[in-house]
Amino acid sequence: MGSSSPEFGMGFFAGVAVVYLLVIIFAVVCWWRIWSKAGFSGVWALLMFVPFVNIASFIYLAFAEWPVSRDRVDPKTFE
């Protein structure tokens, strides 16, 4: 088949590494925005890459009172 040269392997590895890096960056940006929109610091997004801590932080995000909803003004006060 002839495609087992070292240059092909290095090029393929470099391509996979670039795609993997882009996926990681995309995931960090998405999680950063989710944490920020909830009213927390975006730095919490970095915890999503720590095994087992990511599950705990995701559960915290799901069940904690979000600062955004806590700071919201009650619409009944304007009636």
C-alpha cells in the first residue's frame, strides 16, 4: 500500500493533535459561557477536565442557587 512512511505518520499525528486541541478549546469556551451565564466565575469551567471533580461541579451547577436568579428583581414589585 505504500502509505506507511514516517512523514505520513507524523502528518497524521499532527492533524489529529490539532483537531483534538480545537475540541478542547471549544469545550472550555462552552463551559465557560455556561458558568458565566449562571452567574459564577468562568474559571469553574476548568474543573470540567478534572476526573470526578467534573461530576461534582456539574451537580453543583445543577442544584445550586445561581447568582443570576438570586439577583433578579421580582416582577411583582412593579405592579
